[in-house]
Amino acid sequence: MRETEKILIWILLMFMGATMISAQTVNGNTDVASINEENERLEILLNTLTTRQKALSDTIKAQNSLLKNLDADIKKEEKALQKNQSKLDKSKIPALQKRQTELQASIDEMTPKIQELELQNHQLDKKLEEFNKRRQNLESVRNNVGKNLIDNYQGDLEKAFSKMDINNLYSIKSDCDRYKDDKNVKEFLKRVDKVISMKQAYDNAKNVVSQPFSKTNVNQALKSLPDNDMNSIQTEEMNAVRNELQGFEQGLNTFKELINALAKKRGTIFSKRDLDDELDIILNKDNLKGRINNQVMSVPYLKKKYNEYIKALQTAPTKQPTTEKEILAQ
């Protein structure tokens, strides 16, 4: 065997040994990057070993074929020698015997090489089997990691939007991104992205109904709200904030109705008792009290400002509350 072939085989064996040692460090807690890196390294090695094995197999076939041809030549020469020995010129016998000796020497030289190649081929078969098992184990580890990841985070995606932390959702997405070559995790990632989008729409809507009224912002928030792919709790929350958005303008107008009615009475209100009497009359007219409860108190911003407004009036019945100016300006 040529020296370059021996060197190549030793390099392969050393590479296999190093790979097996490094592969033994992989476990259920291994980062997916390590698993993927190990898989890539195994793929390269398996391809190298497979190519080398095919080359050895081809060499063995060629050597065996040559060996058979040599053996056939020897037998042919022996038969010719036996058949024609009596007829041949004695001077040709040494040449035939020399040829037979040379053929046998070639066979004797080639036989151990073929045996060595067959031994190497057997060793490669065992290594290939070991690496295939190792690769299967790595796939199993990765699949288990992906399954555990989904199981651990599934509950976070089922929470009410008001209970979710957007930063936690981004953290979940980051963790899942490292395992996205797993088809199950890849599908789960789509769900994570969907929930992030819905959470953002919900948070934006809650922010809009907690700020002074803006028709543009209300309409944009309404358009962004999803109406499917949610569980019952999430659907209930989303419908609630949708109702707040849809009722914001009407609630604002109802609040203004109360403010304008009280403003007309400002010159006749001198005490908290006067205020209470006028409020009682105004709120009982045209079901204003019921409309305030249904339309004003159902919108966070309006509810907050209504409470501030009534408190300011009760504290200083003769003065115009700051909240009044703020609401009427919208």
C-alpha cells in the first residue's frame, strides 16, 4: 500500500476519534448550535468515510479481479505446461517456469494487501455504523429539546393579553429561533409571532383608550385588532377593548353633555349641596346617569377624567375644573 493511503487512513481514524470524544459532551441541555455543529461535522465525516469506503471497495474489487486473472493465467500456464511438456523444446521450460513463479509472487504480494484493505473496509463499516447511531442520538436530543421548549412556553401564549409581558414573548421568540430547524419549533415560532402581533395590537388599543380622544388613533387601533386565533379569555379581552374603542367618541360626547349642563348652572351653584341638587336633576334627565355608566365609565380615559371632574367640583363647586377644559377641547 502506498504511504499516502496509509496517512489518509490514519488521519481519518484520528478525526473519527476526536469527533466521538467531542460528541460525548452533547446532552439534553446542549445548545442547539452545538447540536447542529456536531451534526454538520458528522455529515462531513460520514461523506468522507463513505467516499473512502467506496474507493476501498473499488480497489478491493479491482485487486480481486486482477488476482483472479493472475490465478487463471497460472492455471492456464500449468495446463499448457503439463499438456505440452513432452512436446516442448526443453529450452522453453525454464521460461515458463519463471513466468509461473512471477505470477505466484504477484499473487503472494497482492494477497496481504487485499486482506489489509478488507480489514480497513470492515473498520470503516463499524465507524459508519457508530456515527449513524450518534447522529440519530443527536436528532433525538434535538427533538426532545424542541418538545420541551414548546411544552414550557405553550402556557405563556395562552395567557390573557393583559397578563402577558411583551419582553417575555420576545425572549421566547429568541429561544425558539435557535431551534427553528426543528419543524415543530418552526411551527410554534409562527404562533409566537402571531401572539406577539396580537399582544402589540391589544397594548396599543389599551393605550389609545387611556389617552385623550383621537379619531385617527381609534380607527387605526380598531383596524389592527384581530378577531380569530385566540382562546376564549383572549377573545373576551380583545372584544372588551374593541368595545372601548368603538364607544370612545360616544362616551366623550355624553361626558360633554354633562359638563355643558353643569356649566350652565355654575352661577347658581355656591355649595356642595347645590351641586348635588343640580347633579341629581341633570343626571335623571334623558337617562344621562345610565348613559354615563354605560358609555363614559366603560372607557378608561373617560372614567378617570370623570372621577377627577366630579372630585374637583365637590372640592370647589363654584370653580371650573381643569378637566372640563380638557374634555371640551377634544
